[in-house]
Amino acid sequence: MIVCLCRAVREHDVARAIAEGASTVRALGERTGAGTDCGACACELRSALTARGLVSVPQDDAPCSGSRPMVTGVAAK
Ligand code: FES
């Protein structure tokens, strides 16, 4: 299943990034590109983290359904 349409990031890509140490929405963006364009997938990314017992840090607390990128300053892959 696609989590991030803008960057064509799949659920298993997010799961792999988390397994490899990504523990914030920003880290997921850095590793996968998810959340670095429109930001519409932010809630999905946050849910993937919380489902694994990880919590968002304050800088990740941007609105889930914003129209701006959730993760800024990250080069797209
Ligand atoms: S759907 Fe993920 S950045 Fe647009």
C-alpha cells in the first residue's frame, strides 16, 4: 500500500526505515522522502510511528492535513 503518493513511498518502505532507526516523522522523510512534498501523508507517518510505540517529537507536531510539506529541508530521493 502506498503511504506517500507524492514520493511513491510504500508502507513497507516506512516500516523498513523505522526498523533501521527512524523514530520521527522528519527521520522518515530523510530516509524515504515521505512527507517532503504536500504533507498529506503526515498522519500516516505519525500513525506508523505510534503503532510501534514511538512518539512524535515537538518539531514533528505540524498539522496532519496541511497543504505544506511536513518535512522541510530534506532533499527528495
Ligand atoms: S503524499 Fe506524502 S508528501 Fe504528498
